[in-house]
Amino acid sequence: MASLALAATPPDEPPSEQELADLEKPSSALALLTVFRHRNYRLFFSGQLVSLMGTWMQSVAQGWLVYSLTHSPFLLGLTVFCAQVTVFFMAPFGGVIADRVDRQRMLKWTQSLSMAQAILLAVLTLAHLVQVWEIIVLAFGLGFINAFDIPSRQAMTLDMVGREDLRHAIALNSMMFNLARVIGPTVGAWLLDRTGAGGCFALNALSFGAVLTSLFFMRVPKRPLRVNEHALREVLGGYRYSLSEPRIRSALMLVGVSSCFGAAYLSLLPAFAGGQLHGGASSYGTLMTFVGLGALIGAYGLSRIRERWLTLAPIAASVCFGLGLIAFSRSHVLWLSAALLVPTGCSLMLLGGTTNTVIQLVAVENMRGRVISHYTQGFLGMMPWGSLMLGTLAARVGVANAVTFGGAVVVISAVVAWFNRSMPERVQAAAAE
């Protein structure tokens, strides 16, 4: 059986291509539910789902608040840049910590600090004292927290479910994330119309109580202690490992380019809703909801992809994502724009989900936190650079043209990745002749 093949792999060696191919049979919807037999995962799933809905409410409210105060696409991009740039620089150190410490305890600290950030943002907004610079500073602080939260949270998935259920758990994590993306913006847009941004921030602060409660009741097995080296040496060792493993290297490079030039379009959605589509907060919420709907479909699709196609899936997803962005950027009708965001969101989810699956299945245990931090660095850490770049470009040539440019770069990167992948095969064939 596939799970037995992976389970038999020594913990200090990555599974081979053949062992990944042995997991050939796609998962059914019923098979996904078997992950819930793990008590820790049930607690994790329920707490995270509530908390993520609050996070998406805050994201919608924050973007709309910045745009309402400034009407500046550049400041929208700058806010997202500050919220995520610390992930780019600090995630490798977060990965080292995830490999060293008790991940459950680490998450209790990071989630508590995230709650404090949401409380402060809610108080400032409800008291009508909030300024744009304060939003940017608080976004920067949250990004710093996430740089240490995300590698520990992702790496703890294997601790909760074991290798045999890892793929199902990753698919369910993606479905949970994108279900929250569907519900959160919808509720957030409703609250924006009735209570303003402050109500969204306050509700997000309350939602952290769910995840903290679940972390308190979880009983995750202790990992064996390991000898810790100098932090910078461990960071560099993690990079050497990721770059030396072809399957990890290829997936990370592609997801980094696509996030920088493509996924950053999310930071410009308020400008699309308020400018190109001549709508309001409800139009922005609609766009975000359809992005989440497409991503939710993509998350389920991830569970149906055969492992032998996992290395090809990011390339195909990048092509579809880039073409979807180009089509979306040319639309001036709300219903058409929303419809185009479904395949666009689906493709981006498949790109991130397949990359996450590849690196978690391939990475050895003592490198898993660091490799996941590289995924975080590529998928989330590159996004702020793209947000800043597309925001600056949008201020000069317009939002639509900026997103069209980003989509074109994503398609080109996928073509380059395809030819780079097939180049070793062509060299071997030529040598054989």
C-alpha cells in the first residue's frame, strides 16, 4: 500500500519518485474524512476554521479601510507589503525554531500575540483614532508574528496525523483555509456596511479564543531532542538542502515567481471594486468570496491529483493562473469579474497546495520546519514585493494593465519551468544517441 511504502522510508531519507508514484490512487471525499479520526486534528481543524474566518474578515476590513482613507492603490500595496515583508526575511529563522522547540507551545505564544494585535487595531478604529501609518505598523507587527507562526503550524501537521494521513490533512487544511476565505469576506462585507471596519477587527480578536482553546486541549507527542547548531548555520543548511533536492527546488522557484507577480493581485482588489467596477464594500466582498470559492474547489481538486503528476501540477496551475489574471484584468462587469476569479483562485490554490504537498512528502524530518519556511518565504514572502511593485505600476499605468503584466510574467515563468524540467531528459537522450 502507498502509505506503507512511505512509512517504510527511513526518517533521514526522502521518499523516492517510485514511492511517491505508489500513492497513485486518488483520494475520495470519504477518504479525506478519515483524518478526523485523529483527536488532535479535530481540535486543530475546528479552532483554526473559526480563527481563519476572523482573519479574513480583518483582511477585508483592513484593505477597505486603507482605500477609504487614501484612495491610493500604492498605499494598498504598501500595507500588504509591510504585513508580509517580515515573513520573507524572518521565515527562515521561524523554520529553525520550528525544528528546535515544542511547536504546540510556540503556537500558543504566536496566536496570543496575534490576538493582541487585533484588539489594538479594533480599539483604535472604534475610537475613530486610527491613522494609515498605524494600520501599516500593526500590519508589519502581524507579519513578524506570522513568520514564526506559519512554519510551526504547517510542520505540526505531520505531528498530528502521521505520514499515512499527511496528504489528506494538507488537502483538508487547504479546504479549511479557503472555506474561511469564502465565509470570512462575506461576513466581513456585511459587517463593514453595518458596523464599519472596527467591528470586523473586534470579531477577529474574539475568534482567536477558539484556536487557543484547541491548542490547550491538544496532546501532541513529544519529538526527540536534537543537537542544535548555531542559528545562522542551521538557516544556511536549510537552504543548501532545499536547493540540492530537485523536486523541492523546482516547486519553490515556481511558486515564488507566481506569488510575486501574480498572487499580489489580491492587494489591488479594493481598487478593482471601487474603480474599474464602480462598486463599494459589497462588491469587494463579492470578489473576495469568489476568490475563496475557486480556491475551495482547488483544495478539493488537490486531493484528487495523482502523486505521479505532483511535479507537473504546479506548472499547469501557473499557466491557468496567469491566463485567468489576464482575463480578469480586462473585465468591467462585476458578475464576469467574479466568475473569472473562480478558475483564477482555483489555480493559485492548486499551485500552492501541490507545492506544499511535494515538500512535506519529500523533506526529511529534521529539515521539515526549514523547508516549510522556504515555502512560506516563496508563497507569502514574495507576495509583498509583488504588491509593492504592482501598486507602484498601477499608479502609473492603471490597475488593469498592472495585473495583465503580472499574469503574463506568470505564464512565461511556467513555460521556462517546463523547458527546464524537460532539459535533462533531452540531454540524456542526446547522450544515448
